[in-house]
Amino acid sequence: MEQPIIGFHKDEEDDWVAELQCGHNQHVRHNPPWMLRPWVTTEESRKSRLGKKLECKKCDRNEPQDFDPSCRE
């Protein structure tokens, strides 16, 4: 199920994580040549992705939320 990106944060290993409107988190790594997401490398390009949709496999599996999206700052 596709869900819009509402924010980003870094995890404990310094990798970028997209926060989705459904309350799930999803890693969005740029790790060439396997993962090509150069847009995660700058703040401006991450901001340009807000509202864009990502496929949420956690929604597909009916997993509980990682965070409450209504409590975001």
C-alpha cells in the first residue's frame, strides 16, 4: 500500500528513515550500486520528497505503527 512521506530522521546507524503518514518508518538508503536514492543526501532534496508516496510493506502485513503521526512536532 502506498503511503505519503511526512518526515525524515536518522537511525542509530546514521541511515535516513522516512516517516510515513500511516505511522510506519521505512529506511531510504543511498548505497550505490545496490540502492540508488541520491535524493536522501541533501536536506533540500529530502524536503522535495515530502508528500511523495512509498510502498509500505508494513501496511500490507497489517503491522502496528512505529510512531503516532498525530504526535509529530
